[in-house]
Amino acid sequence: MTYGPIDFLALEFKGNKFKGEILPELLELVQNKIVRVVDLIIVQKDEDGKHRALELQQLDTEVVRIFDPLEFEISGIIQVEDIENVAELMENNTTAALMLFENLWAIKFGEAAQRANGRMVVHERIPFEVVNETMDTFAKAESAAESAQV
């Protein structure tokens, strides 16, 4: 069996109540077989800076229902050290979703590259915040250049 690359993602949300606002977008990715959620941990950090990690079965029934459509099994791959590292980065009074997801879209492409005797030399991910900031900077520079020509 071939697997796709797995990404680790930690998303922080203000407050200590995870409501699942991002779930529809994640569910669309899962249903379209673009990604598969491999592991999920919720970390809550209180106002005093103390944190606790919750696995899916430890969450309120209401919150568990939010994640039901993802149809994944907890793998246990996210370790205590991962949780501790993320908790250090979190602000007080926040909740974070720590996820591992497999990039299913990359499996066929990777297999094709292997059949063609290709090998990965570099693979980097540029966070969307960096991409958006860079593109905004380029757009402003282009606009300024156009204004200067007028």
C-alpha cells in the first residue's frame, strides 16, 4: 500500500470552546479524497497558561458530533512531546486543534514520479499567510508602478 505525505498542523483559536467553524471545509477535503485525517488532538490553554490535551473520546458529546462526519480513527501518532511543543506556542485562553492529515492527492502523482525514475529533491510548504502577504506586497508594488507611469 502506498501512502501520501502526512502534514502536521496546529490551528489556534481564541477562547476555550471549539465550535467547528472550519469543519465544513475540512469535510469537503475528506469527502473529495484530497486528504485523510490520521490523528486529531484538541489542546486547551487556560488564562493561567496551564494546558490540557483531549482526545476525541474525551470531548463533550456536542463537540464529538462536530467531528463525526470525518470518519477517522485516532492513530495515536501525535505524541506528548508534540502537544507540549504546541502548548508552549499557544496564547493563554485559546484552543488548538492538532491534526495529522495524509495528502491523498499526492499518492498517484508520487507513484507516477517513481515509475518515471524520479526522486524528490526538495519539498517545502509555504504557509498561506506568507503567500497572501507576499502577493499583497507584489500587488501594491505593481499598483504603485502603474500609478507612477501615469
